[in-house]
Amino acid sequence: MSASGLNSIEKKAAFSLASVFGLRMLGLFMILPVFAIYGEQLIGYSPIWIGLAIGAYGLTQALLQIPMGILSDKFGRKPVILAGLVVFLLGSVVAAMSDTIYGVVIGRALQGMGAIASAILALAADLSREEQRPKVMATIGMFIGISFTIAMIIGPIVAQAFGLSGLFWFIAVLTIFAMLTIQFVVPNSINTAPKGDNVALPAKLGGLIFDSQLSRLNWGVFILHMALTACFVTLPKQFVAGGLALEQHWQLYLPTLIGSFFLMVPFMIIGIKKQKEKQMFSAAVALLALALVLLWYLPSTITTLVVLVMMFFTAFNYLEATMPSILSRIAPAGVKGSVMGIYASSQFLGAFAGGVLGGFIASEFGEQSIFLVMAVFAMVWLLLTLGMKPLKKSKAYSFTTSIDSDEKAIQVAEKLSEMPGVIEATIMHDEAVAYLKVDDKTADLTSIKAILNN
């Protein structure tokens, strides 16, 4: 078994779980590029209800994300994931059979109740070794980004061919494939990864929510997804008004999304190689705000929309890819699961808020005003980034230990903290686990393991 690469089980787990996550996110995202237009055909249509339908899944996702992770720790990962997919399937069927906007909102809320993200990540952790876990998680993250891009492209094509109902039936079929993958392809876990790093711990949530550095990222992802969802209350209509028929929207999304991935590369190179991550992070938020201001201010011609949407997604993709990495690095040792649970809930609450606020603004002040309000929020976020502390390079590890008392745990933790390269050490003797954040270049893992097993 190679320590430097994924073994066969880890590869199978990484790609099968990433596929399940991607299929599910594809189902959630596909509505974004089409619903503002097709929703007008539903009984009970209004801009506010359009916003609710787009964002409804975010509220139920946010409320159930942490509880579903905790349930997976109690009843097993696969049963909870399958139960969540059944609920997601039910929501897709309800939305597909609805001819009213209210039925679609209920269906979308049910889709969100299938909140399996934390359980999937916990299963991925169970099926991978500590040193290979970042690769598995990165694979899942990559598939989420790919699913968003695919959703923007095929959503308009499927909706044009089969209508809004057909789009939800297509999502239901994808969900069945995801269920079959979980049942027959994803390996069964034998080991359970340390709780603190992968599942939220209720007792830790309160203090972490108000942490000054973590809260900046939580508010950031809230604003990012609020802006995304709110903008899609009006963007598809603007493309049509600019002369691009709905079935041709993929011709806009494909080059703009691919172009945005290339344009975000300089941000990553400068941030990582020049060690200017904080500056590049603030620059990306500034770019997001600028794109939103210009979407509000400039005439909505196709050329203008293409350029500004590419600017928006360059910032969005960079921030979306960067924030989880920053979060894992600044999270206190041993509570990464709780930190990520709060972050994911903030993300989905942002999606809900964007739908509701976008619909309200469109109804009361006109659709163009959505961009201005979201630009103001992005500027507030930009101010928040100025208080971010410089980022240190670190890597998180968890080790089993035989320490069995508070006194011994305190002594060993203090000893570890004095070692070169050890940034933080937390020992949970009741779980027989030690959580460490270290600088890989200077830390001696062999000596650390020796101290823990003394």
C-alpha cells in the first residue's frame, strides 16, 4: 500500500462519492439558468415566488446539514445518505408534477431536506487515510465545480426539449443513479475517522460561530451565494432581452465559465507562489463587487453581459475554491467538522436569502436593482476581508493515542506545542485521538508519534 498515493479503495471512494455529490448538485443547480423564464408559466407566478422557488432548497439544507451529519455518526453513513437521496427524489417528483409555483417551492424545499453533504464528506474521511484525505476531498470539490458548469450548460437544453416538468424528471433520474452508486459502488466503511474533524460537535458550535476570523469566511460564503442566487432571478431574462433565445444560453455559459477558470489562475499563482493569499482574496471580492456594479450600471447588451458574467464567475470560482482551503487551515485543531458544518449552513442560507431578496427587490424596485443591492453586500464583504489575519501554511493531522487522563493530555499537548513546526495541539483522550496543526516543512511526524505513544 503506497503512502504517497491513493490506494484502490480510496480511488474508488473518491470518484464514486464525488460522482454522487456531483449528480446531486447538478440537480440543484440546473434550475438556476432557466427558472426565471419558465417559472412565468406556472400558476401563482410572481417575482417573489420565483425567488423562493430558486432559493427554497437553501433554507432546508442549512437547517438539516449539521443534524444529518450527526445522524450519520449514529446510524451509519450509507443509510443516512440513501435516506437523504430518497427525500431529494421525492422533492424532484413533487416539483415535476406541479403546475403551480407553490408546488415547485414545496418540491425544492424537499430537495433541500435531503442534506447529505456532511454525511458524504464523513464517509469519504472514513474511507481514506489521514495523509490521503485531502486528495479525496479535493476530488469531491472538483466534481462540485464541474457539476455547476455542466448544469449551466445542459439546464437550458433539457428545459427547451422537455419543459420545466421534464427538467425535474431528469433530476429524479439522476438521483436514482446516485442511489445505485451509493448502494453498489461506494465501498463499505470499516473504520470511522475521528469525529471532531468530520462531524459537527454540538457543544462546540456556539463559540465557533462568533470566532472573528471564521465568521468573516461564513459571512463571505453567505454573501457569495446570496449574490449568485439573486442574480439568477433576472440574468436569464436579460439574456433573452439581449437577443439570445433560451436554448442558446449554453453558448454563453460555456465560453464564459471556461474563460473564468482560466482567468482565475493568475489569482491562484500570485496568491500561492508570491504568498499574497490575503491580498488576492480581497482582490477577488473587489472584482465581484465591480462586476455587480457594472451589471447594474451598463446597458444589458449581449457583449456587455458576456464580459461581466465572465468577471463575476472569475471572482466566484476563485472564492468558492479558496474559502474551504482557508477555512480548514484556520480552524482550531479537532473541530474541523463543526467549522465546516457552520460554513456549509451559511452557504445554503445565503442561497435561500438570495432567492427571497432577489424576488422581493425585483417585485418592489425592478430587476436591475438586484445587481446594485448585491454590489453593496459585496462591498461590505470587502471591508470584512481587510481584518483577515495573514494565512500561515499548515496541515491538519489526527493520530490515535493511548493517553487516558486530563493531566497526561495537558502535559503531552504542552510538550508537542514546544516542538518545531507544531502550530497547535489538541488531545481528546476520551476519543483516544490527538489533533495537530503543523508546518510540514519543519515538523517531525516520527517524533510527534513517539511522544503520543509514550
